[in-house]
Amino acid sequence: MVPGIFHARPNRFIAHVEIGGQMQTVHVKNTGRCRELLTPGARVWCQESGNPARKTKYDLITVQKGSRLINMDSQAPNAAAREWLAGGGLGQIEHLKPETFHGDSRFDFSFTKDGIPCFLEVKGVTLETDGICAFPDAPTQRGAKHLRGLEKLAREGFGAYVLFVIQMEDVRYLHPNDATDPAFGQALRDAAAAGVSVLAVDCAVKPDSMQIGRLVEVKL
């Protein structure tokens, strides 16, 4: 990991970051808007890829917003969730598997808890204002589809969970971002009413790591 200064983001996939006094084009591992994070002059940390065949030498992983470090790697929430589940975050579970298909949906994890087959979907959260987090930061039809799939599972007697992994710590609560995507917010409330467990956790973030910490209140 190397520190840098963010300058610009020409498109969703790349950013211009000053590293060691030189401007580098780096890969952004988050296709969300992240406008409140990637502001000119923001301090960031990038990971060197080590692959000489790549067009970009670095991946942008972590950004400092005020006093907070925020991980913006879209792959990190699933990795952290797997560690958390395997470590007893939901109590004792068995047969933990990633990316499991059921019906016409693929869910991030499946496992068995108390003899009941369960499915869990992970959502990474980077949008925060004054300690209040919201999801999503852009409309997501795919996200609403996952929630409808979880709702169907819950009605059929399966265990169904959605886990919002907040990629920072010291936050107050999480709510659906109805102003940006009212359909997702309604799908989340419908899923919760049908018995889907809606959970949120914060994370201890360092420039080179992210680990799930405590449960955070979800206000629907």
C-alpha cells in the first residue's frame, strides 16, 4: 500500500492519483459514484498490483474523509463478511459456501443454521453524512432483485439475511436511500416484513485492512 493524493476521476474505472510526486492512472475498485469520497486533494491509499501486464499499476483501496478512513474496495465487504460468518458473527453455522444459486438468483453466501438452509446477501456501504449511512448511492435494480429473492426464500421457510457492511467505523445508523432509489427502499421494507433479517455492521479500517466490528442500527 502506498499513500497518494486524489486529483480526478475521468470515468468509473480509473482515477488520477499523485503518488511519490508523480501522477499515476490507477484502477478504482468501486464503480459506484463515491462523489463525496473522491474529492480533489483527498488523501488515498493504493495497492500495487504486481502484475506487469496490467495497464494500471495500482488499485485505489482506501480514502480519508475528515477523520475517517473509508475502504472503497467493492470486493472487501464479501471477504470481511466471510471472515465474520466463519468466526461466529451469526452464531454457530455449518456448510458455509460463497456464491450459491437458488431459483433465478445468485446469493453471496449460503449456510445451515439450526438445521435450516440459509442465504445471505452482502451490500457494501460507503455513503455517510454526519455519521448516518445510506444505501445505495446510485439506483440498483440488481439490489432490489436480490431483496425480492430473499423475501421469497423467507416466505418459503428458508433463513434469509441481508448484511450491510459499512466500510468505516464510528457511525450512528443506516437507512435505505429512498431519495436516490425508492424502489430499493420499498423492497428492503417488504423483505423485512416477510421475515428477512436486515443487519448492518461497521468496520475497523486501516489503509491496508478492513475488519467487521459491531452491529449498527438499521432504521427502515
